[in-house]
Amino acid sequence: MVRRSRAARPERRAVLRATGRSLQDQSLTDKGLAPPERKTGRVLLIACGALAREILAVKERNGWDHMDLTCLPAILHIQPDRITEAVEDAVLRHRDVYDQVFVVYADCGTGGHLQAACERLGVEMVKGPHCYSFFEGNDLFDARKDDETTAFYLTDFLARQFDAFIWKPMGLDRHPELLEMYFGNYTKVVYQAQIDDPALTERAREIADRMGLEFERRFTGYGDLETTMAAWARRPPD
């Protein structure tokens, strides 16, 4: 049996303190996260449900109590053409209540449409093509990209939700013979760990084994997500 490390427990306690309840990955995948009923903060973060735990942990450890969080369903990533409209609707729904609104998405497969929508709405978003890049650090990820064209990336969330996001939607639970067609050109799984949790590392390693790929773990922490949130936290209201 793989025991969860003590190092990972403070992160989970931080999330519980920040929300008053435990976050369930399946709910974040399908439903997202509603904002607090009492709008005590002057800043709202509109984010992907796949980032909820990380955002709340960063918020808690830095004491950014003036920031509230709402999340759209993480499963939107399966149909990225729906992300821009969903984010735009969320901004319009909440912007009159908060002094500032920020969008915690990268481009995420929207082909630049999300960036254009945010510029039109006058809201700022996280820089980068996707969360793999900003967790690694956009500059470092960009420097490595030519050497990692055959890498398949996992984050903590995706390691936990791999079956829901990859295995089942691609039909691999029913047709494992499709594995070579989907992933035959990949050579390794790169697990970008946000927290130090041996159980998640083992889960990511098992995914690499299932895919028939080499395994590499990188402890990235929160990367540019935290530095971006820090800049927003210091931003005076408009």
C-alpha cells in the first residue's frame, strides 16, 4: 500500500479551510465550483475546475482573503470550443458584483479566441498555451518544447482524473487495441507534480505503464500560476 506523504496533507487542509468543505474531483470535472454566497472579496477568479485545489492552496498560504473563486466544469476541455463562451458568460454574470475579475485559464485549445474575448471584456487571463506550460513556467516550457514533442503531460488533477478525461472518452476502456493509434508517436509521460504526494506519483507511473511509455516526474509546484496570482493580488482596484 502506498501511503500519502505528510507533505501533501497541509495542501489538502488549506483547501478545506478555504472552502469550508472538501473538493471532489468528479464534481469539479462535471459541475465546477460556485462562488461564495457572500461576496466578501473584491476580486473574483474565474477558473477551470482542474485548477481549483491549486488556486485555493496558493490563496490560503499567501493569505489572499480578498480573492474569491468560481470554477467552470473541467470537462469543458474535452470540447475546447465551448470554453470561450462559458468564460465570457461567467465574466458578464459576475463582473458587476466584484471590483476586479481575472480569468484563470490559458489558451487551452481555443485557438486565441479566449484571449480575444478577454481583451474585448477588459479582463486579464493567465499567459501560456495551457496549464502544462504555466505550471512548468512558460519560459522553461517554451525552451524545452522542441525536445518534448513526443511527451504526454499529466498534472495532479489529470493524474487523478485520467480515466474520466482520456481513457474513457477515447474508448480505450472498451477498445484497448486503439492505444497504439492514439499514442504510438509518444515516447514518455511527464508528470508535473504540484504537491509531493507519493500516491499520486505512483498513480502517474501506473498511467505511463498502461500507455506503454517511459515515465518522468518533475516537481513544478505552482509555477507561473502563483506568480500571476501574486501580481493580481497586489493590483489596486480600477
